[in-house]
Amino acid sequence: MYPEEAGHAGLYPEEAGHAGLYPEEAALVAHAVPKRRREFTLVRACARRAMEKLGVPPQPLLPGERGAPRWPAGLTGSMTHCDGYCAAALVRAADLASLGIDAEPHGPLPEGVLESVSLPGERVRLRELAGQHPAVHWDRLLFSAKESVYKAWFPLTGKWLDFSEADIAIHVDPEGPPGGTLRAELLVPGPLVGGVRRGAFEGRWTVQDGLVATSVTVPHA
């Protein structure tokens, strides 16, 4: 699911132990509702575990532009949280240009959401997948994939990417779910990575333990 060179960690709430925040982090959520504070705390605990796996001392993780985390020098990565689960994946910036991850509850999207986050061609492909593998909530998987694409895109561009600006094809591993690959064709000019314009991102997906999770990696040129 995650690239081999990544340090990664996931936490369910009951595994959190005594996760805490640095003072400058705590100040950011001092007036937030308890659910927001807990997610903010747990996902940073995941990120610090991932740092340790890469030999980087744990340190504060403060949000930057559009809330994207400001990683320590030499690292890039992504964080995600949903009801009941948090995760982070980090790599050395020398190994990958960018990385995006997302996790969602494995259930259908609320009514009307799919139409607002997908392209007509994507909906056709989802119907085909649902006919072949009805146990997977493909609409939720597509939404998660779009989130991972955006998280990989933003650090490279500093720009917003709309749901309609990436056309994602989902492929199932030969042995069938719970996993496979995905490819996102960018419908706007892609980022320059090492002087090469990237017109597509690729990644993986899995469904297990009541969650759907996706990851997108952008290698160097």
C-alpha cells in the first residue's frame, strides 16, 4: 500500500496511549471541539512514529498553506484521519517528489456527493466495477483516490486541484479485491518534477478492516 521507502504508522483510537502535543501545536487547537483536538493529536502521533522509522527525531508539525503539514527538512509525506482511524506516511524527499494518502470509512457516499466529485466517464467505470465486485463501495474509493491525488499535487504546485480536474481509473488486482492500482490523468497542466511535466499520477488502494485507503506517489524524473 505504501512505498517501500516510506516510514508509516496508523492508529486506532484505542491504541493511542498517551499521545500528546507540543505547546505550539496545542495552541492551534486550544479552542477546538474535542473530536477535532483528538484527531489533530492522534494523526501527529502517527507522523512522529513515522519520523522515528526514518531516523528523524520527533518534532512539532504545524500546518502551512491550506492546512498542509510543514514537514521537517528533507522529508515529504501525508496524513489522514477519519472516524476511528488516523495514519501518516513519510519518505525522504530524495526518494520521492511527493506522496498523498487518504483513508475513509468503507461505506457509500451520501446521496448526491458522487455526482459532485466525479466525471461522467468515472461514473461509467464505477458502474462496471460494481457489477464485477459488488462488495466494494466504489464511490467511496473514488472519493478517497481524489483526496490522495490532491495531497500529492498540492506540495508540488501550491495550487488547488478541483475534483473535476483529475480523471481516475481504478484497476483491480488479478486476484480481486481487496486491492489494486489507480491512475489519475490530470486534466490541467501537471507539475514540473525535475524539469519534466507530469500529466498523470499513479497509486494503490485497499479495502480492509472497515476502511478504504488510497495512496499516490510521484517519483522524481
